[in-house]
Amino acid sequence: IVNRGRFKYMLYLAALAVVQASAAGVAAFATRDVFRALSSSSSNFPLNDLILIISMTVLIAGARVLERTVGERFGQLYAKTLRKALYSHIAQMPASAVAAKRAGALSLRFVGDLTAIKSWVSFGIARSISAAIVLPGALIGMYLLNPNLALVSLIPFVISLLFMATVAAYLHPLHSRLRSKRARMAADLSERLPVAPELRLLGRNNKELYRLTNSSEKLSHAAVTRTFASASLRALPEIAAGCAVVLVLWASFATKASA
């Protein structure tokens, strides 16, 4: 995945992640200074800190836009290389072996399956690189603010990772099932659409419509199940972030109360 000059895109993603982590750290310290100014008797309005928070927010947003763009380019280049390798492999196969495969299922490898692989690179790997840098950077910044805050914010993320590992184990069979349904439908349609008028004249139109409806229902069920599992997996970090905020606020209040 890092061949043919693609490694530089991983470096770009890592650099953008460092920018996001650094900006988040600066914004955290600026937020702390704002609360200090509000709780003190000083009449000076913390304008510089507020401007800094806004600037860091814009910087993080811009870095995320670039991250998505670079990740998409990274994934497209990887998919293009796989598409060429797949075609070269098929071109070297015996003609009888290629003819034995269903055209719809074979062509789906160049579109549907490679789209999934591209998404895995563009979103999965890109976000993994970003998370591997942003999360430790955020924890370090939190530790510099208050070690207790870093500890309590780490707990929900560790629990979330354990749940994510459990849910992710069920995604592969669900995705394989969806791919199988899509390939079967594509193969059936590629074979029956050219002869649809003849099938109608033979009185098989209703039978073919029933078959198509049945395949569509099975495909829909597989897609909904896979989407539910995938959405649940993506929701876990959001839940962990919300729990971390609550725990940090609670720890901040407890520390202040005990002081």
C-alpha cells in the first residue's frame, strides 16, 4: 500500500494530524485561560484567548478538509493500481476459466469491491493515522493541564476500543454476505436484461419480476444489517467522547471542591 509513491500521502496525513493535535492543545490552554479570567476579579476581557480559540477552530476545520481530500486521493490511487493488477491477472487466465465466471460478478470486482477497498484506504487508514496522533496528543495536552483529567478521559476511550474490537469482528461476515448478494444480482441482471423481451414472450415476465423482487429484498436486508453494525461501530467513539467530557467536568469540579 506504500509503493508507487503512495507513502508520501501517509506522511501528509500524519502531518495534518499533528496540526490538528497541536491546534487542539493550543485551544485547550486558551480555553483554560478564558475560564480563569472569567472566574477572577480582573476586568480585562480575554479577547486574545478568544481570538486564539477561533483561529485554532478554523485551523482544525481546514486540516480536516485537507485530510479528507488527501485520503480520497490516496484511496483512488490504490484502487487504480489494484484495478490494473486485477485486469492483468484476468488477461493471463485461460479463456475457458474467464468464460466460466459470471460476467456481472466479475465486473463487480472492478467497481463495487474496489470502491469498498478505496473507502477503507481513504477513510479507514486515513482516520487511523489521524487518531493515532490526535488522541495521544490530546491526552498529553490534558495531562499538562491536569494529570487527573487525562486519567479520567482515558477510561471511556479504552472501554470504547474494547467494544469496537468486539463489533468489528462481526463486520467481515456481514460485508461478505452483502458482496455475495450484490454479485449475484449483478450476474443475474447482466444475463437476463439482454433477453428480457424474449422472456416476456415466453410468459416468464412475472416469474422474473418475482425473482428480482426476492433478490432485492435479500440484498436490502443484508445492506441494512451491515449498515447498522457499521453505524454502531462509528457511534462508539462519539459516545466515548461524550462520556469523557462528563468525566472531565466531574473531575474538574471534584478537584476544585477538594481544593
